[in-house]
Amino acid sequence: MNRDTCIVGLDLGTTSIKAVAYTPAGELLASRSAVVKTETGPDGRAVQNPDDVKEAAAAVLSGLAAEIAQQGRRIAALGMSAAMHSLVALDPRDEPLMPAMTWMDARPAEVAQALWASPDGPRLYARTGTPIHAMAPVCKLAWLRRDMPDVFARARRFVSLKEYVWHHLFGEWVCDPAMSSATGLLDVHELSWDPGALEFAGVRADQLSRVVPADWSQPLASCRLAPRLPLAEGAQAVVGGSDGVLATLAAGAKDREMLVVTIGTSLAVRAASRRPVTNASLRTFCYALGEGEYVLGAPSNAGGIVIDWIVQTLLGRPGEIEELLAAAGDVQVDHLLALPYVAGERAPFWDERMSAAWVGLRLHHGPAHMVRAAVEGVLFHTRWLVEEMLGLAEGARGVMLAGRLFEQPWIAEAAAALLPVPVWMQADADGAAYGAAMMAGRRVGVDLPPLAVMPGPQAQAAARADLERRYATWRELVEKLRA
């Protein structure tokens, strides 16, 4: 691999789309990003315009390519990552019939709850590894068939936003094992579409994309954007995987024997596994990178979306997230506690109807207090999931923290004080993009190393005792308000 080449990771996130370039040694060269708008409504909808996503992906990739070219470098490989559980219905001309339903869309809640309460629900979960919940496309499809029958009947195919973007770039309908196994339609043991899941959803296998290996590739020269890309000879585009699976790969979780806590728009606690594993009581997910490579985990809606909602919607101060997070580190919240469930909740409750609450508000509390209580609520929920996952993951000896939220020192210190095992910090917040680059690098003979890690901050005894006390009170509060 020549020194003037680079590997690119393209990550289609829920909140933003990022393209990041790395040297063959894994060093950051350049990055570009664009914000993606999500429309929400009181009926539970959380949708995005598929063409906006497609155009944003093309724009950030083109912008990155221009910067790479200015540095005198060429792209040797590109890998793609994406958020899971999105769904778009397409007509016979492959045009969207509807906005894309994201993982946050709660409209299929009634369908999901009825399925889980039936004998078929737990059996379907055990075969697919996808928790039965409104997030899962298997439930979205059943809801679409029931509540939007005209759209459902007109649809030629059903795809994720990642498949839609890949088709726009390369003209083929394919889906990697990680994205496929997050639909609830794929048998995670056989890595093929599950007949029972297809029957429940009311779709045929030929209405879904072809499942291909994670290292499936196309020549980058065949990409629609090729005239704008500085390409090395033989450059390849690799289909890659989902954001969670690739972030776990990037963290080197299997070899380091770590749980990985990632807080982006959402929150997840993940572990690598050599075999597919499910757990009906916690409803952990099990998604495949390929045969013998799986990621287990507990997903939560209580991530960065909570902070975004407070700052942008409740406080009406868009653009001030970093400022308010920093200010929150300088205040004490006394008896103020937050249940951070503005988007419902997945693990461990799996209840789309859950809602948020701030308890203990007084006249002297201001925006910084609200933000700090929300962050602590997210961290308390993280502690809960870590405790559950330590009982399921084999040999996990520590927790790796990843995500931009932990760049605030006080948040990393609070996490270290709360979590029951040693904490490590991931140096790069764009784990999904880096994991996509790792997959792409493999295809052209470049083994990017796992992301660098460093020991987490040491928790002060007094801080640990105070957070333990507040965590116990918070747990009691959650149980009372859920009753």
C-alpha cells in the first residue's frame, strides 16, 4: 500500500452522516459530516427523507474526496456503516413510497407488544436475535401492512436507508449480515431469511435485498461519484456492516475482553461473541458480522437524543450543547433526578410508552442543572445495562467508553465512579466509521489496528459514594413511576 493512499469509512448515522479518511496505519487524515433531519410527531413517528440521506451521503463523500485530493492522496478502499432498523418502501421504479421509518419510530408498538405476548414472539426472537420491539423492521412491516395497506400493496421492495444509498452509488440491491440480522427477518444461525418472520411480516424474500458477506465489494471506479473521487488503482467499496457491530470491531472488544459502551444518538452496551446468543429476560440483541463473529448487546433510547431534546426543544438553545454540557459540570443537582426516557425505552423495559421525568425541581435550578440531571440519568441507565450485560458476556473484564459525550471530563469521571468494573477510554469517537474503514482495508490487504485506548479517570471515593447513593434512589424512583 502506497503512502499516498488512504482508507475511507462512511457512516450513515441517525443524527449525522460522516465520511472519515485514515492512513494505512489508522491515523486520521480528514473528515466531513452533515446533519440529517428527523421528523417526529405525537403519534410516535420518527422519519427521514430517503433522498435527503442519499444526497447528504454523496455531499460528504464528495467534500472529503476534494480534501483528500488536495493532500495528494488517493482512496484505496471505502467501507460503509449505518444505523440499524430503518425501513423504506419502494415502488417498481425504486422510488420511495413513504418517508423512511427510523429505529425511533414507535408507531408499530402495538404490533410488537402483541407479537411478544404470543407464543411466536419469543421463538422468532430466538431465531433472529432481534428483540421484538417497534424498532424492528419485522414489526414495522406488519404495522405497515395493517395501517398503510395501499403503500404496502404498491411496494416492490423494502430496504434500509443503507441499501438505498448503496443502490444509488452502485446500482445493486444487497445487504450485509449485520444490517440484515437487525431486521428481525434473518435467521442469525443460518444467515438466511427466516420463513416464519417473512410470513409474519407479509413479505416475500424477493422483496428484500440479497444477503452478501460483510466484505462484499464493488470497484470504486463503478461508483456514481467516481469522477469526483481520487482513486488508487484497484480501489474497492466494501458493503461493511451496521454502526454497532462495526464500532465493536473497531474497539477490539473480543481480544481486549471488554464491554463497549457507546453513547451517540442512542446508547448501547455491547460484547463480541463467537456464537449467536439470546436472552429472553433482557431481550439482548445478537447481530452477525459473519459466521463466527457476532455482537451481543442491550440497546437503549436514552442516549444523546435526551441532551439534544433538552437543549434544542425544551430550552430552545440550539447550537449550545457543548456550552451547556461544560456548564453542567460546574453545578450540583442536590436531589434533582431525571428519568431520561423522552423517546420511550428499550432494554431492560422494552416499553415504547415510557416517558421522561425530572423529579426534585426547585426555583434555583436552571438549564445547567437540567442538563446535568439528564446526563446522570443516562449514566445511571448505563450502569443498569452494564450490570446486566456482565452476567451475559463471557470473560468481560472491563468497560470501554466511546462517544463524544465522554469527551467532557466530568462525564467520564462520573462514568468511572459509577461502573462496577475498570473503565477504559476510546481515543476516537467515530468508532463506526473506523470499523467500516477496517472492513474496507481488509479487502485491499490493509489491516488497520483497533482504535487506541487509554485508562479511564480514577474515581474519587467521595464522588463514588455520592453517585452510588443517588443511583440507588434513582432506581427506586424508576420502579415507582413505572408501577
